[in-house]
Amino acid sequence: MKGLNVLLAFLGGAVVGTAAGMLFAPEKGEDTRHKIIEILRKRGIKLNRNELDDLVDEIAAEMKGDD
């Protein structure tokens, strides 16, 4: 069970790291959001615009260290 938790933590970190990297990439925000939506949809995760905005805000707050 501990191995599964480590794997899930690793995968979660990889997802957040990838999203953060994409958010800070030198592209227009709309292009980046579109890429994030496409990546999530390929993995079976569907978000509407408001849910995506909330996710982006949450990731940005984590990157800044806000609680």
C-alpha cells in the first residue's frame, strides 16, 4: 500500500509540475489553456472554462506558496 501512495504522489507531482511548466512557458495564456484542456481530455478529464480557471488559480497559488 505504501508503494501505491508513493506512486500516486509521484504522478500527482508530475502533473502539477507539467502544468506549472506550461503555465510559465512563453506562450499566450489562451494557447496554454487550450493545450492543458487537450491533455486533460486525452486522459478522460473534462473541465469547463470555470473549472479550468479554478485549477489554474490553484496551481498558481501553490507555486507562490499561498495557503
